[in-house]
Amino acid sequence: MSSILITGAGRGIGAALAAVLEERGHDVIRGVRKPGSTGAGKQIALDVSDRASIERAAAALEGQKLDIVINNAGIFGYRGAGLGHIDDAVWHDVMTTNVMGAYRVAEAFLPHLRAGSERKLVTITSRMGSMGANTTGGEYIYRSSKAAVNAVMRSLAMDLAPEGFIVTLLHPGWVQTDMGGPGAAIDTATSATGLADVILGASHAQSGGFFNYDGTPLVW
């Protein structure tokens, strides 16, 4: 049984992934902004857009071993962030959450991962952050945030390799959530089941890689 922390686990993909991992017998701590608001599982207050909140959560779990930390929390900003339609304040908020938040979580919970046996750091990113897969343009805010977090985690994979860490980036698919919309290709259960399989089966050979929820490698 693995001890797992998931950020943004109050709804959507994070909640579905937590449920799948719990069903498989793992000990999951759900990082949520307001504990008790979802009424499910073991929860801890954790707002990744707030450095102090991250530090408080890490302190609250001081001494606890974590085998896997999953950076799932993220925001889109708004649709239609194309040329001439960029709100600087929104762009700042998205970068703070999607990039700096993910990095700060990784940094704050390194002691917990070092104490664990698996040392897996996973970030739920997006294919929209891929340079090679960008054939339509637009959506500068979200795309840039995911490209940036991909770069951060790729560097962490190399920096933490000597300690035996496995750092992976996963695309959850186009999922029927508040972010993905009702017309998305797959439901949360399909995404979460695939993600769980990839996360639990991730090896050192896959560290620093970018994968789809079904395990297929993706282009950077």
C-alpha cells in the first residue's frame, strides 16, 4: 500500500483519481482548499496558489512518509485567450497556480518523499503544453503555463535522479469536467483509471517523460 498526496482533489480528475487509488487499497490524502466541503476521504487544507498554505500543509504532515505526491491542482483561466485578448492578471494567476504552485508543492514535500519508499513525483499537465502537438495556436495563457510546468518537472527529474526519484508528467486526456466541458472525449473514471495505472507502474526508465493517461509517450 502506498501513501499518496493529491492536490486539487476536491473535484474533477483529482477526486476521481483519489477514489480509484483508495479503492485499490492505498492511503490517500486529498489536498483541498476547504476540508470537509466534499465529504470524502482523508483531507488536508492545501491551496497551491498560496505559498503559506503549502507550507502549513507540509508542516502538518511533518514526519509522515509519502510514497507518491501528485500535482493535480490547476486552472485554465478563460477560453479564447488568443492574440489581443490577454488579461495580464489572469495570466499571472494561472502561472502562479499551474507552475509555481506545482514547484512549491514538490519542494515542500521533498522531505516526506525522501522518507517514503517509492519517491514518485507526478504532475498532471496537458498536451496543450506540448510544442510539437500545437497545430492550432491560441489559448496562450493555459498553453504557456503547461509548457512551463513541463520544463520545471523535466529539470526536477534530472536534479532528483541521483536520489532515485521518479518524476513524470501525465496528460489526463480531454475529460468531462468543469474545465474540459460536457463535450469532452472521456469521463473522469476513464481518465482516473488510466492515470492510476500509469502512476503506480511508473519506473525509473520513465522518469522525466511525458505520457498520455493510457501510458502512450507524448511529444514535448
